[in-house]
Amino acid sequence: MPQVTWKGNISFGLVSVPVQLYSATESHSGPVLHQVHEKDGSRVRLKRFCEAEDKEIPYGEISKGWQNPGDGSTVVLTDEDLSHLPVPSKRVIDVLGFVPAEQMDPLRWSTPYYVGLADKAPAKPYVLLREALRESGQVAVTKVTLRSRESLAVLRVQGDLMVLQTVLWPDEIREPGRIAPPDEQLRPQELKMARSLMDTLSEDFDPDALRDEYAQALQEVLEAKAEGVAPPEEPAEPGGGGQVIDLMEALRSSVKAAKASRGSRRKGEEGEPEAAAEQAESPEAVAPAAKKAPAKRAAAKKPAPAKKAAAKKTTAAKKSASRRAS
């Protein structure tokens, strides 16, 4: 069971729901790598160093400071100064209002927390708010103070639990500027083939089955070096990059590669989208005049009557010259 990280109340009008928060996620970066001296492998540690006194200082003498952009002076803040800041949402998840879930831009999602019922607290207020959120299809927009800082957060339902997920403030989202590429004219055949590739990659896809391959490979390298053997080598990936000249051909190859990686598929209806797209973009469909090419090549193989006569005269002349020479 995850550790409790916060205790307080959900303030919903005059209703108060005693709750406690649990971290819903954890980072798994794989084996922990330390900074070491390459020459002898000894640890490299960071020290808290005072520039003015030119010496290391203990953590207890460290405070927070702000550099005044006007004159460059430093304003030092103590814990006492910070304790007087007005934080109305301290120890309270203050429900400000409700909005449809789809109205919240996923770009703003941040850290999630499981919301559990506080010890010995009645369950009915919790269940009431949870079911009201579920039936409405809405989420509650709240304010909460976590780690001495007020955050905007969303209260939503997941299964039998409520989840509190912090979100970024509106002014923390950067404007994209001119990042978007220019519009391009897409052919229906290209969209059909792209959808066919999407359907192929969606078949039997389970995001929960994905694993961190980098962390696993790093663990294997560390174990190999610890045992004094050569670390395993990953096969080189095929070179990529460059501009795609034939987008349709790239899409076709992608579909075939995706299908091959999943083994043989049933024929019939499942293959119709791709077949339709390939037929629509086949050379015969794009350039009907190409059908006449085989007939022209066949005609070119048959010698013309004039050429036949010239060939016969040449043959007869060679035979006559041969007889005279003999």
C-alpha cells in the first residue's frame, strides 16, 4: 500500500470529507547511477559551499533567497516569513466548481494522487461525492496546498476511488508560436492507407504489456561488467532519416511490416481496407495509360514487312557470295 503523503478535508460547500492522499505513481529509472571519478571509481559528491566565506556550510544555515532584478541585492526569506503567507487551501481541498471532463486540456495534467478516506471517518460523504461526480460526467476543479505551495487540481473518479490530479495554471502553458507545419493537400488514398496502418497497429495492442527496455538493457550491461565479461550488443538499427519521397509506398511498407510482426492474419473482411487502399493507389489506377505499354512492347517484337524483305535480301546475298567463293 502506498504511503500517505497528505491529510486534510475536501470542502464541498458545507460538506467536509476527511481524506488522505497517496502517491499514485512512482518513477522507475532502472539501476541508479552515481557520479564517480572515472580514474578510480570513487564517489563524487556535491557540497554546499558559501561563495562569500569560501567554505562549506551545514544545511541548517541554508535559507531561501530572491535576487532583486533592480539593484541585484538578495532578499533572504526565513521559514517564519513564509509561514505568514495567506494560503486559504492549507490542509483543505477546496472545491471551486465543476466542469465537463473533456474540457480539461490533457496538456495541463500533472501529478496524480489516490484519495482515500481518513482513518475512522464516515464513508457516506466520500461515497456521495464520488457517485455525484460519476453520474454527472464532470470533474471538480479545486485548490490544494502540497509541499508548501498552492496548486490547482482536479478531483475525478477512477473505479471505486477518487483521484486528485494537480494541473498546471493557465499561465504555465506556453504558446506554441509558429511550430505547426504548413497545410498540405492530402489524397484520399493516403488517408485510407494511414488508417489501415493505424488499424493494424491497434490490433491486439495492450499498453499495459509495455516494459522499459532501456532499464532492462542497462541492468544487463551492469551485470556483465560486474562479472568481467563483454556486455551484450544490441543489433544496429537500420538507418533512417531523410525525406520520404513516396509517402504511399512508405505507408504500404509500414502496413506489411506491422502485419508481419503480428504473424499471419485472417483473410477476408479484415484485409479489405488495405486492399481497397492499394487498389485505389495502384499504378493502373493512377495512370490508366500505362495499360497500353504491354501492347506496344508486343508490337515492337514483330518485324515490319519491309524489314522482313530487307532481311531476306541480305541472307540471299550472303549465300550467293559464299557459293562464288567456294
